[in-house]
Amino acid sequence: MALNLYAYRTTGLAIKALSGLSKARINLYGTENIPEGSIIFVINHFTRLETFLMPYQLFRLTGVPVWSLASYELFKGPLGAYLDKVGAVSTKSPDRDRLIVKSLLTGEAHWIIFPEGRMVKDKKIIEKGRYMVSYAGGKRAPHTGAATLALRTEFYRQRLKSMLDDKPDEAHHLLEQFQIENIDSIFDRTTYIVPVNLTYFPIRARENILNKMAASLVGEMPERIVEEIMTEGTMLLSGVDLDIRFGPPILIGESLECSIINQDMCSPRRIAFDDKLPSRRQMRNESVRIMQHYMAAIYGLTTVNHDHLFASVLRAMPFEKIDPEDLRRRVFLLAEAMKKEKGAVLHKALQEDQTHLLTDDRFGRYHDFITVALDTEIIKEDGDHFIKDRSKFSSRYDFHRARIDNPVEVSANAVEPLKNLQRHVRNVAWMPKFIVKRRVASLLLRQGQAEFDSDYNQFYSPGESKPRQIGMPYLIKGRFHRLGVVLIHGYMAAPLEVKELARYLGKRGIWVYAPRVKGHGTSPEDLAISTHEQWVSSVDLGYGIVRNLCDRVVVGGFSNGAGLALDLAARTKGVEGVFAVCPPLQLQDISSRLVPAVDVWNRLMKRVHLDEALVDFVDNNPENPLINYTRNPISGVRELERLMGAVAQRLPQIESPALIIQGQGDPVVNPKGSKKVFERLGSTDKTYVLVNFDRHGILLGNGSHRVHQTILNFIQDL
């Protein structure tokens, strides 16, 4: 059998065209682990897509045709002729093993073998600590075929080498068996097995256009095919991340270093391809050992994602009544624990800041998972809680409908082989609720401090950076845990800016946390590369701390901090009240008016390649030079305007009680702008206070106690 290269490349073009229509995002990792030599790629098998997609992807990476074993069922009808042309071999082909060994000896092709032997739709691969494949007919151990074929390839390669000079007749006999004419390429290569993991995220199954097309063209279809089109069609059309990870190669030659096997390799007697060798027991033992190696490697490369964490924690929690906020806290702790776990492979969304799980879930990780759990009745709503149906995690369900009927269980099964993850899951799921809150608050406090320390050390500028304590975030402990305040400083400032108010509230028994907004409290160069999204994450961190220390949370801020406070109140329903001091919907500061002109200038200078003429900063003359930066980055003003634009759109979403305070003669924030903020608020309980100050910083200095008292009265009224 020979490979039709024209058909193979035509298949590549077809798959490339399909990829263009698909919304799937393919991400490759560890491609440096693909060695030069003859390779069997062992890949986990979850969808039909792998059979068609992976040969093309691997051909692009290696430049060598990649053949695969495919289920004999696929070779019925017109599809069989197509598969024959593109190098797929039926699992029941009588010449299967000889062809694989021959092509690996010559380097004519690489191979793909699925060690599970079939699709594992429920992803249940671990049974009592051992790899065990579950399927419609029962359970069995994974196949050792890939290991056996790799061993046989290397066995014959080394036997040919030893026979070539001493027993040329036997060498010629072996070459005839494999129909090999040119031996030059046999001895300058070796055989490897490369473990590969494919992880799809998210896995969702629903009716799609492919279902409707298939139904109209074919009519009634077997339920198994319907399930596959629903699941895999949705993944392609709705968008799925497909992470393909290559593990370190397994060198096969080392497994033949056994005296009994070596005797057979060097035996002068004639050995036919299917002869039973005296060393077959040792070869069998080695194949089992290699199989266990590559199975552990494949599943150790699973890309852990949010669905895995939510499903695992939900399944492991020992109680039926589930508090949604508590579930999110536990998954947050688990995500942070996995970030620190050496060797853990995380989806890119888990490598980023996870405080959104504690606030507004703005990326939809929690909402998407809960929607699936509710749709499949893993949980049911009961007021502000969920009731978990334990039977859904233990009852048998139709193997071919697992991805539709119980995707939550499928997600939990997928990460069962990851022992370190499972250890963290058990710890987090069984932890008492009050300890969970304490752990979250403690972790976030350390994160806020660590981020500041790192940024301060990185961006410290002699003569320009303020003393460390000015930019440091701080917590003022109150007497009771009933209510706490997140207090946010302004643009180009630092937490010290709001410390007078923080102490004032603290003396009245109120907990206060003042976060350090990203880019502040260090140097203007740090602010120049920060974004308003990072500012939002800094505030989320502060909210997470206070929410886990106190029963109720009020959020407030000054200037840009006021805008960030309003943004948090609009996004997060857990905010009891919000106060905004001089919120910047409109700026009067001359530096902000310069930004459009400077942008035009910078674009012109870049076009003519005069980078030295770029204007990145404008001078700032602050009211509080001991706290504020004296240089204002143009990029920072741009981010401030973007934040203001986003906040303006969200103001009607704020429903909690609100207080707006504005200085009448503010030289930076136009009072008309703060009045518009007040008018657009969705709150029915809202107050606007205009104070007679001719400065911007009304939380500091003469008369500031009146502002402090107004804020305290607002908080106490809550």
C-alpha cells in the first residue's frame, strides 16, 4: 500500500477550508518536543475531529505524511475509499502491522494511534487509580498496540543492522518481507512515541445547522450520529479552544536493552514477521510499561479550564445546598492553587487574574457553567441557592449521550488523572465556609501587596518615585464585620490620598481597604503601560477582600477612583451602596485637552520614523506633590477617557443607594459632568451634594471633615 500524496494534500486543502468556516481556535504547545526520526503519535480520542484534523496538523509541523488507524466501521461506503487514499488504515486490515512497521522503518510516514481504541465520550479513563477505558460494552485497559508496534519497528531496525554484514541472507529476507528496496534511510533514524493531548473548551452540545442539514439529506439517523453532530458541530460552529500539547518523546530503543530480547535480535535463525519469539514475554512487559508511560503523559497534559474546576468542586462538595457565591469562592481558591502547582497545564483564561469570579463574572465563566448545570438538571434553583442532584454524579447514563446528558460529569472525569488537582479539589470542597472566606481575603491581601512590591521595585525612579508607604495598599480593621468599605484613590495618586477618610471611618468601627490601583504609587512609566481594565481588576481585588471580611460592602472613591467605584457598583450586585467624590465624567484639566493633538503629532512622527520626537508625557502640577505624579502619561489620559466612556454607559445599571459629592470650584472635574452622573444613575435612593470648595482634592486639607461626615452619614443610613 502506498500513500497518494495528491489526495493527502487535497485533504489538507479541504481541512484548511473547513477551518476557515469554523470558529474553532487551534493552539499548539510543546512542538519543540517533536523529534527527528520515526514517530508514533499517541493521542487521546474524544471526537471524530481528531481522525481528520490531526494528520493534517502533524503534516504541517513535520513535513512528513501522517497515517492513522481508523475504526473499521468508517471504511463502509464512499468514505472508505476516501480514507484509503489519505493514508488511513482500518483497525481490522490484515496487513496493518506490517505496513506500520515498514513505513516507520523507512521514514515514509509517521503514525497516529489512539491508545483508548475508541472515542471516550464520557472521559472516564481512571478506575481505582488505574487507566481503564469505559465504553458502551464495558471496561478494559488501554491498548498497548502503539508500544508494541514501536518496539517491533526498533527490533527489526536493529536486527537488520546486525544481520547486514554477518548474515546478509537473513537481512535480504527481512527486506523482502517488508518490500523495502532502499536501506539507506533505515539506519540513520530511530523510533519514538510522542504523547499528545487534545483538550476542548468549552464542550457544549445543542441543535445546529449541521444537524438540520444532515436530517434533511439523510432523514432518520442513528442516535449516536445525532449526538456526534450536535456536540462536534456545535464545537466547530460556536467556537471552541482546541489546545494541542506535545509531551517529551519516548525513546523506544532503550526498552530493548534486555539480554533475552537482544538474543532474538542477533539470532542467526530465520525470523518471519509473525513468528512467536522467545522474548515475547519480555516484549509484552515492555509494551505494558511504555503504555502506562504514555497514558500518564497524555492525560498529564490535559489543559485545565474553568469547566473542569467548577465541575470537580461541585461534584466533591459534601452538601446538597449550594451557595452560588460560596461555589465561586472555592473555584477561585482552586484556580489560585493550580497557578502555583508545578507542572500544571492551565488554559490561558486560568493563567490570568481570577478576581472576576468574585465580582461580576464579566467573562461569563461561572454563568456559562451554571447554565449547562441547570439545563442538564445537575442542580436546581431554590431561591438564592442551588440544590445539587447527587444521583446525576453516580447514575449510569447512555455512553453515546454522555456529552449531551451530563457534560458536567464529563468535565469532572476529564481531570481525574491529575492527582495534584484532585488533592486541591478535595481540600477546597470540604473546607468550612467561614475558612473559605478567610482564605480568599488573606490570599487577596497578599496578592495586592505582592503586586505593589513587584511594580515598585521594577519601576522605581530615583528622585521621582515617592516613598514606598505612600503607594502601599492598606487595611484598617473595624470593630464589627457587618460592613466594610472599599476606598479607591484618584488618577496619578496613591492610597495615601484617601487615608484621612479611611482613618475617620475606621475610628467609627468600619472596616476599610484601600487598594493600590495598577500603575499608581510607583512612577509615571508604570502608569504609562497600565490599562483601565487593569485598574478595574485592582478594584475587584479590593472588593473581594472586603466582601470576604464583612457581610456588606460599600464602595467609594475620589476622582478616577469615584469612576471605578461607580463601575464596580454597576457590575456587581453585591454592593450595598456607592459614594463618588468628584467623579470625572467631564475633565477641565488642560492636559486632557492636549491629548487629541498630541496623538496626531505622535502618529505623524511615527510615520516619518522620528521616534525621538514622540511626546509620551505632559507636565502635571498637582495639588498634592507629596502623593501625585508630576508627569502625566498621554496613554494614561486616554485610558481614563475610555473608563469614563464605559462608566457613562453603565450608570443606569446602578440600583444601590448612591451619594455624589462635588466641589463647586473644582479645576479638574467639571461639576456639570458629576451632575450628569447623578442624573443617569439608576438608583431610586440617590443624593447629590455640592460643596463650596475651589480645589479638586476635597478629601484632604481644610474643611475635608465636612465631606468625611457626609460620607459617614450615608454609610450609617445604609
